[in-house]
Amino acid sequence: MYQVTKLHYHTLSKVLDVYFEDGSYYCLKAEYLRTHSPSAEVQGHTPAQKQLVLNKQSVSIKAIEPIGHYAARLIFDDGHESGLFSWQYLHTIATQHDKLWQEYLDAVEKHHAKKDSVPIKFVP
């Protein structure tokens, strides 16, 4: 079990510093946290229902609410506030940042490629 000892949000850089009791810490951008929110709205109720969250490059965190001794609710300036970021979830997305971020970027690229392509059928 991972325990967070401190959360510090930098409003100008839009980066959340997450400190764990083992001395490790991670810097996570608000965009990454918003696109990887643990909420059902983003994650869906099954892996097949996961939603691709787009255009959050300028999103910021406007408030952080502690939830007991196990999580925090991040309230984003786009109105999203339903995700409870447990310490375990924060540790997972922090330690797997590079992999998860690349998967997200690949999904965004695939989405845009599909959106930009228009099948044309030529009739002789």
C-alpha cells in the first residue's frame, strides 16, 4: 500500500507534485491527470467503454480535496470533479507514466487519422 505524504500543485506550470512516504515523488501534468481520471466518465464501467478525453492541453486543477487518508478529489477547471485519485492509483499512473502517456498519444493520433480520412467510393 502506498501512502501519499504531500500533494503540491504549481498553478503556473500546471504540475502536481506527488510525494510518497517511501521518499519517492513524481511530477504529473494536469492534462495527464485529467485524461487519466479514474472516474467512470473517463474509464467507463468496462475497459471497452474507456473514453478518449481530447483537447485538455490547457486544463488546470482548481482545487484538491482530501478524501480520508486514502485519496484526493481533483477538481479541474473544465468542470470535471468526479474522479477520486486513490494513493494506489496515483502511484500506478505515476510509475507507468511513459507507457500510459504514449498509449494515450497513440489513441489520439489514431482518432484524428480516422476523423480526417473520408472514404471515397468511385462509381464507374
